[in-house]
Amino acid sequence: MSNIEKTFTTLEIVNIVSYLNQMTDEQTKCLPTKFRWNLKKNLEKLLPLAKRFEDFRNDISQEFQKEWFTEERSEEIEQPIMDDNGNPAVDSDGNQLTNTVRRIKKEFMSDYDANLQEQNGRLREILEEENDVMISAVDFEAFVDSLDDDSPIDFDALNILCFMDETTNVKEAE
């Protein structure tokens, strides 16, 4: 196992971190010790990049909401609360439950939609940016070959864990 520089898009990093944070104990405990150690080291390198994007996206979203969800451009409406089955929720007296929410006024909706599309386009560009990360790589093929047929590591987990493969997305020496 070695340290290699690999190139990931911001979207790949966000997806890897998100998936790894949702892996079950059963899945992680069945990984070989060295693999788990390298995974932990790699996650520590990827987490700040994913968090930086999430923080940036949240800041941009808050700025956007402050710009559009004003008294001039939006209005308060009562929106029904839905239960788990998608039906309107009611209180013990049978009265429909609602939340007060803001929605964009009709006269501003086309400008809002255009501005939202522009905003989403800028975020997509950031998600496509490439990031070079020094990771602790593994012989992924050997790892896959070592798995038992009844391993809790399913195809989705393998698809994510392959970011540690020493042979893919390796940055070429310049």
C-alpha cells in the first residue's frame, strides 16, 4: 500500500464522504485492519474539502434566500402539514395542521427561477472542479478478491471504496 496523488471532482468528494459517513459498523468492521486505517486517514483528508463545499453552499443559499424572501418579493402563506402517508395532518380536534411559509410572489417568479438556475449553474461548476488529494491507496483488486460471498460490503460500498484503488484516477507526474 502506498501514498499516491489522485484527482477527484468536488462532487466525487462530497459523495464519498456522504457514503462513508453512512456505512454501517458491520460493513466497516469486516474491512481488513490496514484497509480501515487507510480509510480513516483518507476520510480525514477528504472531510475538510467536503465541509468547505457544504459551508460555501449553505452561505450561498442563505444569501439567496435573504435576497428573495423579502416582504417585497415574497408573501406568507399557510401550507398544510402532511403525515407520513401524504395526507393532511390533523390535531386531536380534527383541525388541519399548517405551517406558515414564504413563497415568491407571482410577478417575481420568472426572475426568481432565472436567478435560481444561474445560482445552481455556479454551484455545478464548483462541483465539477478537480481536487488533487494525496491518499493512502490499496490494492483494491486483492481486497475484492478477499471478500467472502456473504460480506456486508455490497456493490454500492465497493463502488465508493474504490476511490482508494492505487490504479485509478492517479495524477500523472508532470
